[in-house]
Amino acid sequence: MTRYMTTLVLAAAVAVLVAAGAGAAGGLTLTKLDEDATTITLGWTPVQGAIGYQFVSSLTPKRPHTWDANRSTVRFAKGGTYKVVALLPGPDGSYPPPPPPPPSAAQVFLAVNGNDSNACTQAQPCKSFQRGYEKAQPGETVEVAAGNYPAQQMRPDASKTSPNDVVIRPAPGATVKVAGLNLGISETPNSGPKHLTIRDIGDSRNPQGAFTAIGVDDVTWENLDAANFRTDWSSNFTVRGGDWGPCTVPSSTCSNSKLDTSTGSNILIEGARFHDYRIVPNSGEHFECLIMFSGRNVTVRDSTFTDCEFYNIFVQHPAWAGYAGPDGTWPRDILLQRNTFTQPWENGRAGVRNTAVAFSPRNVPFYGVVLDCNTFGPGAEVSENDDGDGTPYQLTYVAC
């Protein structure tokens, strides 16, 4: 690690400042060169080997400095005491050094060049999120060094029974991206991790990368950045913040963000940004920013939706396709609160644009739907029954 020395070069006698109000201070011997009503100019003999000088005044004690080794004068505001300090190179010849990193609060460490057979220490980091999750004790932090990582596949760890989450996050100041984040196995209940928080991770494949959470319980995603997410067979799943989009379909790597046909209970999406979900013209795709096929006790709040193709949010009973949620229910107890909705894009054809929020009951009533204090931009509306089949259900509007 680079180091430096700040050397006080002391004269045999303390500098004498004859300006009115000036006092004396240790440092280089200073000589008054000039003064006016408000300032005093002081000079000194340059110090051999100095790479700069630091100026200190009792009026401005934050120690401003210069790296100009040839400088030999400085002007101060009058009325205080003054000091000039020569800056000399440290033992390794470097200056200035980077500040030492703060002590890490993490207990487990990952790096691009790590190895999962390592001890997962800072000196011997592991590589995969899965290994870090397994190595960490409940409530511990897994710190990920900067870099682009391959796709991360995560599965359960039987030792994670405590409600205290393992947290996976980048090292302070680091940018971490993965070529996909896949929790659990498609269409497989209980195949994902539990008691886990992942934060501040991006997808290196953007704008066409998806993150998935299948069969998870008590999992939180904070400030992730990918084209979209999909969850299924999951409960107690939170998406907090993050940037979701853009995605253009047809695509083999991204889709709309989705609570799929077997999503469980207690799903929270808050403070998220959904944007730029588009279709290739005349492709025939049905595409919206967020689609809900199932889920009990689902809340979407404080989120924004812009440039969505068909809908901002589309809620539909999948009974027509023979699907059933894990608890035998369809989407119900849905709260949309303090969100900002905009008119869908629909290839820019304003005359045929759909509504911002649409419900498609398919002859199966919804229960407990509440729209509370949302903001709708020009042309953004709610379609209470997008099918037009007259199915009654419980829908409540709450004004701000």
C-alpha cells in the first residue's frame, strides 16, 4: 500500500509575522512580501525534494494545499495565524496515496478470480454467489469485488432457517454485474434460496437480460438493474427499488416482468422503475411492463411506469389456461398505491393505445383490489374489465 509523510520543516526561529492581527505558527519560515487592507502575502524558501506545500490558516483550518513544488508564495486573509508545510514523498516515493479502505463489515468475500474451494476470506475469496450464501451464517454479509461475473444459479441451503437474511452486495464503491441471476429451478417449488437479500447488482447483458426467482421464500432484491424479473412458486418476495427495462421482444433473453401462474403470497414491489418495454412492429406480441397471473396479498407501491407497450400493469386470471396457484387462489388482495402511471406506447399509435392498468377477470371474480392515491398521466386510465364480460369483483378507489 502506498504511504506518504507530511513533514514540518522548522526554522531555527519561529516565523515572525508583522502584519496587523497576525500571530506566529510552526512550519516554514515565512516572510511578509505584501499586504493590503484585507490580505497578506507570505513567502518562503523552497524546500529541496518537496512535491508540494500545504497552507494552514486559523481562519480556514481545513488545510488547503497545492501540488506545485515550485510555488514559494501564498496570500491569506488577514486576521489569523498561518503556517506553510512542505510535503515530502513517503518511503516508497509515492504521493498522495489513496485513502485506506474502511474496515469491511463483511464476513464472506467473492471475487471474479476467486475459487469456490477457497476459504471465502478477503485474502482467499470464493467466486460464486451460491458458495458465498452457503458459507455465510444467518445475518452475515457476502461482499462481492468489482467485475463482470458469469450467470449465477442459486439453490436452497438447508442451514438457512433463521429469519436473519444473508446479504450479498458489492464491495464499497464497486460495480458488480452478472450475466443472469437465477434463483431456483423453473416450475419447481421450494427450489430457491431462503432468507436472502441481494442488492446493487446489475445484468451485464442489458438491455436484454432477465433475473428470475423461482420457489423462494423470504428473499429481497434491492436496487437491481436488469431488463425484467420473473417470479413463480414464491412467497414473501420483495423487489425494492431497481431499474427494470428496457426490453424489446421477440427476445430470447427478456420478457415482461411477471408474477407467473403459481406465485404464492406476500409479494411486495416498491420504489421500482419500469420502462421501455417494446415490441417489434407487427410482431403480434402481448407485452406490458408488469403482468400478474397469480399471487395473494400483492402490493405495488411508489413505483413508476413509463413507455410500456400495451399496459403498465395487467392483472389476469389464468383459469382459462387451466393454471392454479399453490394455495388454490388467483390474484387477490392487490394494492396499487402511490404509483405513477403513463399512457402505454402501443407503437406510438395514440388512437389505439390501451389503458395504463387493466384487469382481465376471465369470468372469475377478483377480490380485495384497491387503487390508492396513484398518479395517472395524460391518457393513462384504468380498465376495470378488459374482457368486457361483465364479471363483478371487488375494486376500491382511495383518493389521496
